[in-house]
Amino acid sequence: MTAKRKIAVLMGGTSAERDVSLSTGRQILGALDESRYSFNALDTADMPGLLKSLAEDQPEVAVIALHGKGGEDGTLQGLLDLLGIPYTGSGVLASALAMDKVMSKRVLTAAGVLMPQDITLRRGEPLTGEIGLPCIVKPNALGSTIGMAIARTNAEILPAVDAAFGYDDTVLIEQFITGTEITVPILGNATLEVLPIVEIVPKGGFYNYEAKYTAGATDEIVPARISEAIASDARRIAQLCHRTLGCRGMSRTDMIITPEGRIYTLEVNTIPGMTPTSLLPRSAEAAGYSFSALLDRLITLALE
């Protein structure tokens, strides 16, 4: 008989995305193949307990089910590197770059990726410049659409900025791009597998936190209803983003296609959600992966 691999599922944490992480972690725990793995869940909010468990159990792979600061930004990845524990997803630099919207936009724009114009505002700085209305206001280093808002009038900008500063010391005021929203998931390290493109159609018109995590609030159409020419370009852009940031294992690149056919890249996610409404598992299912098979693939990529 083949011995089971020891897996640690890291979840929870202390970021504003804790609830999303716990949902992702529960889904993963319910889908891991018990005939292949022995596994336990570790909440990274308890750092002394985490370190003790990792030292005593010595897992062969850590499955990272964390979102936001302390889990998706490279800090946990650095800890696991020091401990010599392979883990799912990207390494320190790619994680940190993708999490920091300002820095990732600079790097990706320099590589030729079209992204919305923005104003970067740091705490204590006056708001200068103008991006036009409506605009998107968001914290710099946070995901799951937490702290994000649309400002449709000048009077709505400052309250939205103040709310975003509740989550981060840096805020982006970004050009609002209208069009068809898609996301392009990727699996792989040296060789990349682009999964089917997902079209995102929130029934309320805006893909906010409620639309993202409420069952039935958003239609997720796979494959996206776009031309093959646009789809081919979107796949190329997603691979360019993945390689430019140095991602490994997986990524999910969010984009908007304007009515004129221009593709704007919004951001790159290095740890896409695995909740019941998440997009990576939906796309992987369309490609023939069960959720258990998707996790097997990610664990194999972590061990490469």
C-alpha cells in the first residue's frame, strides 16, 4: 500500500478576508481524497499553534486557502520557504507583486498589458488629479471586492476613499471600464494550461462582495460568450500576466472587454477563491476536472 501524503490546509488568518478564507478551506477539506492524503486544518490566526503544528507534523505540502494580508501577500510563503515546506500557488515575489495593485500595475503596464488609468492616494496625502466619473475606489492590497465602491458623483469620492482607508494605507481611484467582464484561470508552472474563460454577469449590475459570494446573485457562463479572436487574445494576456509576475501553480486574471473589443486587465489573483461560488473551480469543472482532481493537480504542481 502507498503511504498517504501529509497535507496541511492553511486557512482563516487575520485579514478582512477571513470569512472567505474559511469558506475556501472548508470546501478544500471536504474535497481532498482521503484515500491519498492525511490532512488537517490550521488557522494561521494562531501563529504559535501554527508553528508548533508545522514543526511537529512536518507536512509534505501546505495547501494555502488564505486570502488577503498574511496569506496571499508573500509573508506566509516566505515562512514556508524557510521551513522547507512546499505549498500551493506562487512564491514570495509573485504573491507580493500581485497583491500590491500599484506595483503589479506598474510591472504589467511596462510589459504591454492594457490596464485602467488610476490615481494612487496614500494616507495623509491630498487628493489631486482627476480620473473622470464614474470611478472605482479600492484598497491597494485587498481582494474579494472588500472596501471597493463605485463613485458616480464627486460627492461620493471622498466617502469611498475614507471607507477604503479603513482597510489599507494606500487607495486607488481607478478609471471605470464598462463592458463584458471575464476571468481567465491558468494552471501550471513551466508549462501553462489555460482553462475555459468565464464570463461574469452580476444580476445587480456590479460585481461587489454580495454578487461575488451570494449563491445565485451572478451568472457565471462557461465558456464566455466572446469571439474566438477575443478569447485568443485574452488567453495570451493571461499567460503574459502569469509569466511577467512570476506566478506558479495557478492564477486567475480578471479582465473587461469594451464594446469596441479592447481588453483591459483589472488584476491577477494568485490564490483564487475555492468557495461554492468561486470561478476557478467552475472553470476547471468545464475543463473536466472534478474539485478533487483540481486539488490533486495543485498539490502535484506544488511538489514540482
